[in-house]
Amino acid sequence: MKVSVIIINYNTFQLTCNCIESVIANTKGVAYEIILVDNASIERPPQSFKERFPDVILVESIVNGGFAKGNNWGIEVASGDIILLLNSDTYLTEDSISIAAQELNKNKSIGALGVRMVYPSNEVQFTARKFKSIRWELLDLFRFIPMVLSEKNRTILLLGKYFKGDFSLNCDWVNGAFFMFRKELLQKLAGKKLDERFFMYGEDQLWCHQFTQIGFPSYFLSTTTIVHINNGSTDKNKQLKLILTIIKRELAIVMERKGRGLHYYLFCVLYLSKEYVRYGIKYLSFRMSGKLIR
């Protein structure tokens, strides 16, 4: 068993170095290689990584291909039977790669495997999620309804922000910041590679849906935790624009899953009404206080 750890860099030299250092320092229980894909960064020469980490496999691109295409470039040179897509703004504090790989090797029915993530403040992130649906949106809107259920049943029903990440379970999709799967699954996909239709954001949900379609659902592993900075230094105006991008991605994925029928249009009315109200609140709060509420 060997893990190919693929990290995409785009003008985040120090963050990426920190990520690589944490992988090297903490990964002890499994054979691995690190493949670094530089997406046409201009911050500093890509060879700077080789000077600091001679054993890293460096893939240099002359264009910024985005997250999906960049990872496919990394997969093309990967020699491991397990692939881990690891965001450059993450870092490990324990042997998370070995723990996750052992779980994936033990359970052959898993498609994509994700792990528990926290912010640097130790606040839990929403790593395991359900696909968007009319039912989920209604339950989220009328939150008093799920309150009649036990906490565990309510958690399993909704996941996302309702889930503390305190136990392992099957889920619809997992966060792409730590996205592990067996390389052989790609041969079962229509294009024999990860779908590249999204330049950035939403790929993780789309890929999990496609793995599920071929019979390999996603799995959230709670027994190991990584730190995900998650755009901690991104300009707040860009974060507001990102919200709109994510809304578009959600609609595209619902159409992929359900088609352009009655369900899709009813979902659009409900989802867009909710999300644009939330966006408006965040926008006004930012303009008045300079802070972007989560």
C-alpha cells in the first residue's frame, strides 16, 4: 500500500511548505510520495520547492489549470494505489494519512474518504455533508422540526453544520481539503479521471456524487484530525464573491443529480431565496463592520 499525496500550489509558497513539512514530520505508518503541482505561480520559481524538498515530485504547469485539472496532472505521475488530494492550506499534527489509508484499505466499499478538520482555533469544520435537496433546505429553514429527534438521529439526518464530527459514518460527500480514494476507481468513471468542469470549488461534491453513482459512497473518518486554515488570509471581498460562486456550483450539481425537472425548479426557488437573504445579511454586515460573519 502506497499513498500519493498531491498538493496544488498557486502563489502560496510558505503555506505549501508548511503543509509538506507537516506531511513529512507526521507520516510514519505508510509508504508515500508527495507530488507538488505548481499551477503557473509567479510568486517565486517552482524549483524553490525542489531546493527545500529534494524528494518531492514537482509538476510544473505553464498555465493555471485550476484545482481539478491540477490534481489530474498530479495523478498522471502518481505511483501509489491510494490518492490523497491535500490542500496547501492544511497541516497535519498526527499520522492522519496512515490512519485514513488503513481505513480505506480495510473497507473496499468506500469511494472518497474525508477526515475531521478544525480551524487553527480548534473550531470544528463542517466536513461531512448531505447533498442539497428540498427536504434538507426545509429542515434547515424550519429547524424546530428536527429538534423532536434525538441529537444523534438529527445529526445523521442533516450532517453539515449540525454534525460535530465526533463519530465516523457514511455521508453524501466530504470536504476536498483532505480527499482520499483508491486510484483504481478512476477507471470506473466515464472520463477515466476526475471531472474537470469546475475550475475551482464544488469539485469535491461533484466527485463524491460520481463515485456514489458507480457504487462507492463517501465516508467520514472521525478518528484523526487535521488543521484546515480555509482561506484565512483571503480578501473579504473575494470571500463574498466566492459565496456567489458556490451558489452556482450547488445549482449545477443538483441539476447533475436530478435533471432539469420540477424538483430542480422548486429547489432553485427555495435554495436561492434562502441563500440570497443570507448573502445580503453578510454583505451588509461586512459593509458596516468590515467583518464577514461565517
